Amino acid sequence: MTILAVAQRGEAVLGIVAAPVSEHEFGSAWLNTLADAMQDTMLERNGVGIAAPQVYVSKRVIIVASRPNIRYPDAPDMDAVVMVNPEIVFASEQTILGEEGCLSVPNERGDVARAERIKVRYYTLNGEVVETSFQGFPARIVQHEVDHLNGILFVERL
């Protein structure tokens, strides 16, 4: 189990656009080790998602893992999904206001309007293309984590 340090609001890595994972990095030990360490860190801190920039790696990798926990007791349960180079290809016009927090902004929460439904295209760790739809809380997590890849913290959307 590898627990990584989490960047905090104000640190430069959180404010820049992350670089895409390149074709030769798919399937690499480096990428798999990063994903495992991100998952360990997210679980250790009771997160429901995490983005590579939050652990000081400016690459377009996120994990979405909705599940009930102390921070989100009403979250639906889903298997963790690692998304490499995710791109939101559809977002519903209908938005929902919902409370968010962030491992990089401890002890602060706020209501953020997010699309209720989205479709996201991403790559697996081995480079396979996947397109999946999300709605409700899991869609919120994806949008929150993709914001991290674009240098945006949820507090900027309040």
C-alpha cells in the first residue's frame, strides 16, 4: 500500500492543465503503479475520486469511486474506474446543485452546479478506448476530477 502526499490549495500543480498520457506510457509499470498509489491514497483519505495532479503528477489520470463513507454517507456504491485522458463528450443542460469537498481543500465544502448526466470517453491503463455514461453523484465526481486536470478547484465554481 502506497499513500502519497496530497497537494493543497495554492500549490502550483493544482492550477495548471495536466499533460496527456502518451501512447508509449499505456500498459507501463509506471502508469499502473501511479494508479495503484492514487487509489490507496484516495481510500486512505475517504475520497470518492482523485486526480493525478492532486498527488503532484501533472498527467491526465483520474479515479472515480463512488461509495458511502464518512465524507459522503449517501453516495451510491460503484466499482472504482481509472480513466486516462478522460474527455467529457456530452453534458446534459439540466444541472443539479450538490455539495462537494476535496482532498486538496480540507475542511471546506460548498454547493456546485454540475450537469446531471454526462458521457465520458477515456482510455484504460492498457490504452483501450471506453465511452461510458454517468448520472447523479458519479457524474459529479467525474466532472470534479476532470476539473482538476484542467487546473480548476471546486471552490472556483462556488
